[in-house]
Amino acid sequence: MTHWWQSGIVYQIYPRSFQDSNGDGIGDLPGIRQRLDYLHWLGVNAIWISPVYPSPMADFGYDVSDYRAIHPLFGSLADMDSLIAAAHQRQIKVILDFVPNHTSDQHPWFLASRSARDNPRRDWYIWRDAAPDGGPPNNWLSRFDGKAGWTWDAPTGQYYLHTFLKEQPDLNWRNPELRQAMLDVMRFWFDRGVDGFRVDVAYRVLKDAQFRNNPPNPNWQPGMDPFHRLIDKYNRNIPEIHQFNRWLRQVADAYPGRVLIGEINLPLPQLVQHYGQGDEFHLPFNFSLIHTAWTATAVRALADQYEGLLAASAAWPNWVLGNHDQHRVATRLGPAQARTAM
């Protein structure tokens, strides 16, 4: 059976800068709806909408404070429902960002978690005692600044983990109550007609249960990104991450026609493992083309490698041309080569 996502073009929309409908200078959901006919004319099969949830905006919406609502900057739940219905009328699917690794530090879950060690939601996040010298529990780093990925919480006398900003505490997916709450978020949006999720930093969600120190990177030199001075062996792509993938897939499979896309920035041999046995991601993002020289020889070699890795399974290929973390494809290639490529 052929699925819509196997041949579809997915167009990312960064709402803040896409289309403003009310003159406040910020793009919004009604603005996206105004542009659906244009997107249909372009031949777009699905739109992936970057986060529009309530958020203090420490990380442009990737610090979510409520997974089941819409930030007033972008509209309302009614606006989202209207957008989904209007998109479907034009045979355009709607994919939302799902941010499972962390919340905002202003999310009610975290406010409860940090209120007391015996709070029922304490274990919904990753808390640890200080090292014997009073410092962080281990050497894990923040992806954003290369400094310690732990922040001390004086009132409760423990550190909490944050892979990104200190305003983005990591969730503890090993806690079954937290896991159920997050899977229910997926169900909430599927029930409203959403066609799939792009799962943010999917390969970082589960961490080593023993909290072992990451090893040093022998290739790192001063002047390089300080985050890369360690090899993130124990807090990225650990073996148990495939169980996380399956938890999400089980929810998606209960809703026919839905798709799960994983943001997994790994070398191809590791990336393709996230298809599982047809029970993990439908499409683990393949970013390789972004970082490959735009020559026939290089692109052909990349395609042969990727297709060869997929040949033994029923996994379906995908090619990412860009996203909000990358320059636009025309900028990367330059005007002359972009015209040729198009």
C-alpha cells in the first residue's frame, strides 16, 4: 500500500515570519490559512508547522509551557482547527512539531517538580545530587553553550538536567506517568486531525540510566565548538532510544494514515536503524544532502550509499533540503547553481 508521505513534498512553515494576518508584525495561524491556495499551487502535499504552543520564547517556542494550547501570538485552538480543516479541503496534510525532550521551566509540570523533593511530579524531570565536590553530577554539556548541562536548584538541593538552555529542563521518559502524559499529548492532536509529527531531537530523549561521564573527544582543539570537546556517548542515541521510538509509533499506528518524522542527525548507517523493523519512525530525517558537495559525483555516491542501506528493508527514503537551522537551499548553492538545480 502506498502512503501519502512516500511521495509527498513537505513544506516547513516558520509561523513567526510566514504571514501576518492582523498587522502586529508576527505571522500567525490565520495567516497560514490565507496562503493555503498558494501552497496548493506550489504542489505542496504537507505543511510542517514549527512550534505554536504557549511558551516564554527562550528558544523561539521550543520551550513549551503547554502542549495542548496555542500561543496567543499565533492564534487559538479554534484557529488551528480551522487551518487543519481548510488544509484538508485542499488535500494538504498538517504536521506539527512535537518537543518531547524538554519543556519550559515555566511549564506547570516543572513548577510542581521543583517545588519539593517529595512532589509527585519530581521524577517527571531528571534530578540528581551534586558530585562529592558540590559540582554537577557528571560532565554532560549543554548543546547550546558547551557549559555544564546541569543547573543547581538551591531550594531543593539538587541539580536538574538540561540538554539545551537552563530554561529547558529535560523530561524523564523512564517515568511511566510522564510517558503516558506525553503520549496523551500526541493523541490530543491526532484527535483534532493532525496528520503527523516532526519529533524534535528524537535521538536525545533517553539518557544513560547510570549517568556515566562522556569520554573526551581526541579530535577537539581550542577554538572549536566547546560542546564537541566531549563525545556525547551516554546522552545521545543510546541503545534504549529505539524503545522510545516504538512508544511513539504505537500511538501513531492507532490513527491510520499518520506519519512520524524523527529529527535524528546521525551518520547514515546509524540513522537508518531508526526505521526499526517498520515499528519506529516512518521517516528519520536524512540531512546528508545539506552537507554534501552539490556535484553529480558526490550526490550520486550519497544516493547509492543511502539506497544501499535501505535495500534490505521496506524503509522509505527521504531527503531534507533545509530547515530553520540551515540557510535556504538557494543561499547555500548560490544564484547560478540554484537556477540550474531548480
